[in-house]
Amino acid sequence: MKTSNALVLILVLLSISASTEWPTHTVCKEDNLEIHYKSCDPQQDFAFSIDRCSDVATHTFNVRAAMVLRHSIKELYVKADLIIGGKTVLSYSDTLCEPGHSQLIFCGKKKGEHLYYEGPVTLGIKEIPQGDYTVSARLTNEDHVTVACADFTVKNYLDY
């Protein structure tokens, strides 16, 4: 009897988590620039913020990001796509963590540990493109498992 109750509870929890979509979070909204994000990892949401929208238009700006790791990070890879009108128009990928060469302080963190980063980020772009578009970003580890994933919606109606 207890086994069947536990099985039913597990199936209910799995079906709820499989059908639940994460909420859209507002990163910033100022004047003519809005940035929102939604986790595209069906099993985990995360926290992300910046000080001011106008800071994004500068070369370097401060961010805060936090989550609990579901997978260890020995190696970490980022892939980002710029999507306009449903079509990928630009892709970027890079290695962030690898043995002997780590760009980030949380390289080497283990499953279950808290990941928290607060500090500067440099995008390497001179201006934020005008219009409505999506930036899809995915972090994967050495096993090609998603560590974090988000779709950022950007609405910029002012050329900085």
C-alpha cells in the first residue's frame, strides 16, 4: 500500500513539473529598453538581475545570478543565439571552464552547491540593436547536460 501511494505521488509530481512553464522575469524596464527572461530548462529556474537597463548599453555592467546546481561543473560551455522573427541570425559559443583554464570563479562547483555570481560582465558589443528580438543562452557541462538555459526577450526602441 505504501509503495503504491509513493508511486502515485511521484507520478503526480513529475507530471506537474513536466507541464509547468517557468514565469517570465523582468530584468529591467527603463524608457525605451526592456529586457525579460524565462528559463528554458524544464526542471529549473534561476535568478538574474542587473542594476539598471541603461548600464547594458555600456561596455561593462554589473549582474547578479543565483541558482542551485543540478549538475557539477568541471567543464562549462556557453552557446548564445540571436533570434529575430523566429530565425537565428547570429550564434556565439565559448568555453568558460576547462581543466587548467577557468574564466569563472564557480568552475569546479559540485551538484547541489549554490552558484552565486555578482560582478561585472562585458558583452563585447558597442550598442544594443534596435527592435524586438530574443537571445537564447544555454550553459552545458562536460557531459553535454544543460546547467542553465534562458531565453532573453529584448525590446529596444532607442539607439544608444
